[in-house]
Amino acid sequence: MNAVTETAAAEPVSGVEIFLPLAKLKKSPKNARKVPHGEAAIEALAASIQHKGLIQNLVVEPETKEDGTPTGYYLVTAGEGRRLAMLLRAKRKQIRKSEPVRCWLDTANDPAEVSLDENVTRTPMHPADQFERFAELSRDKGWGAQEIGARFGVSAGVVKQRLRLGAVSPKLLQVYREDGLTLDQLMAFAITEDHDRQEQVFANLHHNREPWIIRRDMTASNVPATDRRAVFVGADAYVEAGGTIIRDLFSEDRGGFFEDAALLDMLAAEKLREVAEQVQAEGWKWAEAHIDYPHAHGMQRFYPQSVPLSDEDEARLEALSAEHDELAEGYSSYDEMPEDVAAKLEAVSDEIDAISAKRYAYDANVIAHGGAFVVLHHDGTVRIERGFVRAEDEALADPQPEDEAEGIDPEAVADEQVDDGDEDVQEIEEEDEEPGKPISDSLTRDLSAHRTLALRVALAEQPSIALIALTHTLAAQLFYSYAEAGCLEVRPTVTPLGSHADGIEDTPLAARASEQHEAWAERMPRDVADLWGFIVALDDEKRIALLAHCAARTVNALRLPWDRKPRSLQTADRLASALALDVAKDWTPTVDSYLGRVTKAHIAEAVIEGVSEDAARRIADMKKPDMAQAAEQLLAGTGWLPAVLRTAQPTIADAADAEAQDEEASFAVAAE
């Protein structure tokens, strides 16, 4: 059949191929598709026509007036999408509206039926076939995602997804063709291109084939990009060292997964050692780098002491403070400031912080004989812990008061150095019974007992001094390790928690506790002999805050099978209620923290309490590992806590006790 070019004078003949100007084509009112083509579909058709030409011609019929005479235009019975795609190309100046379009003239069939037939009697390609063909174009022709996308009118991101799906194991693609896998499940397998790994995970799947379970198993030996080691090392440095990052193109992977955990550990350790070298350059005797904090180091720790600023620094600090106030005046936040003002204010603040940091410094002896640990914090930042002294260096590092050596009585030393062999002299002195001779030990003990009793009575009558004495006794032992520095027989015991809960001391909550302790430690006087005066000089609010900190360090609410202490635990519960303790702010139920360590019945109970009975029923038939993983997903963000971590609401009896205590306190104040 010969193709002809239609002219205005030509008579339409059905069943011939003709070329018509694009401008002469119109949409047929008998088109069966009432919902218009989407923009993406038109874009794809336009790209296809641009690179491959019109693969399939349009089916048209002549447009006629009411009296049957032709108008010179043609109605598109089949191929409206292709007509719109060519109009889009004309709009973009890629072709003219006079561009000849290959059409099939059909006046024998019903146009409405032809339009319906085109949209109904066709079978779309199976997605797996499409994925494989995209992969072949990339492999055989060397086309990248950008070029393939341009030729088919889809984004490069979509092409990358199809290429990744096309790279899935042929065995799994065949299972997908046979409806043994859903598209979501196939996308979960596509997180890596390792066919052996894909097939291994598929073979180990049970009845539960949730995509998140497949992703979990596919990345079980990998390190997520949110891991502190990955954050610290960085993706660029890891890839430069030869590491591979697995990325999930079908879900939010927050940076992917680092495939080589050993390489990541090595890079993190090397980078920490570099930081340790910089810290040791400060003058420390040693500096050790560890990914995890070495809790069993057993060393004594010294803290920086307050030192006066130089006159120059004091003057500079005063000038900077005035400049800071002047810049910040009229603004409540950085967001309200012009960029140049905000930048200048930030620079001034940084300099103020740098000078203020000089108010605290380690003793030279501590630096010369001590060291520091450089470890990786929970958020991937570097954590530097200075001031640790090994046992063999403690005597050399212990800061001594400058006047301690000068305070020794030379006469006392001379007395101690009296020749032991001069018995005659000693006998004469004993017989003389000089007034300065010490009293006997038994008498000293007797008198001191009376003084102790008097101190007890007097201290009980002066609560403000008792507060000072108690704070002094606790602080002397918690910050100086000097149990003999206080006269109250109160012994604070700080029970390490690391042996009871793995990883607890590397949590954000533990970091807060450490920061609180270090903040107080930096303010303490260098010598424990000055501690009493330091505490007396504090105002009431700060003194109580220090006492609260010391008391808090000794809290022990551990429930141990070999240590039965119901009254202590009951008091701990009351303390939690008084504090309105909410553990959910810092603890969430995960497979590692709870769900993987209890029975299926406990898991179901948790889901019932935290979500619903229906949710618990949906996971009840799973195997325990899968059930725990599913429960972790369900309980995330619910605030559910196991009974051991819950805080009971104050009871009526507790309220009555509190009211009675208030009345008793009021009576004591009135009596005083």
C-alpha cells in the first residue's frame, strides 16, 4: 500500500497511510478516553518521538460540516496522546506545526469503537521485562540514567530505580513474574546488587515477608550511615579508602549503609589517634584513643581548677561583653538580625567563650604526669576526657598546696630527730613533766567523745550549718576521694551502671550526668582544705544545688536478684513519683533494649498496652525475632514503658504523708 500526501482536493480513501500537517489534526469528540493524559505521559511520548520518531501512526477520519462537506481538518480517532506530544514539541520549537504526521485514514469503522479498542485490547508489559530492558540499555549501549531518561521521558531518578530493579537476581525476577513477590518486596531486595546475598535472604524468609524485614536482613552485616562511626569518619573518607556505601533507592535510608564495618572501625580509630596526638601536644604525658570509653581504667581523675584571668584578658572580656550587648540590643534571636550583624555577634560570642575558658586550667603536675582519653561520643563527635592519672604517677601528679611544705614546724622535725640513744635526756624530760607534754590517748578519746556529743546536739539545732557540713562531707569524697576530709560519718557510694546495662554509659543521658559533674568539678578549689570555705561562700540556691548533685550521684534503684531490699526500692519509687520521673523521654523499647530479651507473651502484652489488641493479634503468629522487630516499629513514639520503668502516680496516703511533713516543718520553724 502506497503512502500518499493528503491535499485539500484529494478525496479521502479508507485504509491508506497519509501524511497530514500537525496543524490539521484535531481531537475527536468520539474519543473513548474522557480523562485526559497526564503531563508525565505526554512528556514521555514527546521524548520517545524526539529520539525514535513516530513508532505508531495516528488513526484519523475527515472532519465534515453538518451538510457533509469536508472542513480540511482531520479528527484523531486513535493516538490523541501522540498528537499532544507533537504539539508539545512544536511549542518547544523542536518542530513546526506544519510538520507532516504519518496517519492511517479509516472511514470504514466506527471511530468510537476504534478509540475504545485501542485502549482496551492491549496487554501492558510486565514490569520485570521493563526493568531488564532498561538494564540491557545501560549494559549494552553504555547509556547512563540521564540519557535513558531523556529518551523515554522519565527522570534520571526513576531510571536509576528501574536499573537497580533490573539488576536483581534473575531468580528473584522470575519469582516476581510468577507473583511470588510483590514490587515492594522486590524493591527491598534491590538495596544491594549482590545476587548471592539476595538469594540467601530469600531462602531464609519465613511466612512473614514484610519489606522492612527483607531490608533488615539484607543489611544485617552493614553499618547504617547514622552510626556514630559513620558520622565521625564521613562518607567521602570512607569511599576514598575503598569502602562501598549501599543506598536504598526506594525508601529513606538516611545516607545508606556502610558495607565494610572493619574498614570503618579502622578509619575511626586512625582519626581518633590523630586527635589524641593533638591532645597530647598540649603537654599531657599520654593520650589514648578508643572508640568506646574504657570504663574499667581504674585511674584517679583530677579536674581543672579556677585561675584568675590576666589584666589584659579581663579588659578584653569587658570590652567584648559591652560590644556583644550593643550588637544584640533590639533583637531576640539571630534570625531577626541582618547577616553581617549576626556573623559579627557570633564571632564576638566565640571570643568571649575562648577567654572565659581560661578561667579554668589543670595543674601543671597533673598535665605533666596525667593523660586523656579520646573517645567517640554517641552522636559521632569526639569526646575528650582529660585529667586521668595512672596509679604509679598519682604521688607525682597530686597538686599540693604551695605552703604545705612551709607549714612544717622545724622544732617538731628537730624533736623527731632526737638521738634515740640519749635515754638520759628523755628520762629527765619525762620526770620534769613540762606543761607542753601531750595528754594520754585515753584521755584524749574521752574528751573527744564529749565534744562529739556536743557537736551532734548543736548541729541538730542549726539546720543551715548541717546543710553545709553534709554538703562538705559528700563533696570531699565525690570530687577529691578524701573520705577523711569530713567529720560526718556519711559515706556516699556511687555504683557503676555499666556492668548492669551494656552501653548505658555511652547514652545521651549518661553524657548529661557527666557534664553536670564536670561543671561542678571545674569550680571546686584546688585543695580539699579550702572546700569548707568554698561551700560557705555559696549562696543558698547554689549550695542546695551542689548538695542535690552529690545526693543524686549516690542514687541506687537497681533491682538485683541477689540483693533483696524492698524498703529501698519502695523509697526509690516514691522518689520517682516526687520527681514526676518520665523515663520515656530517654528510653524506647527496641529489640536490643527489651523486646528481644522477653517472651512472646511479654511482647504481645507490650503491643496491647502501647498500641491495640488488633495490632498484637496481627503479629502474634510471627516467629519471635520477627515479632520483636514488628513490635519495635509499632511501639516507636508511643511512650510505652515496661512496669519496671514506670512512675506511679502519688497515692492518697503519700499526699497525706507529705501534708503531715509540711505541718511538722511549719511547726519546727515556728518553734525556732
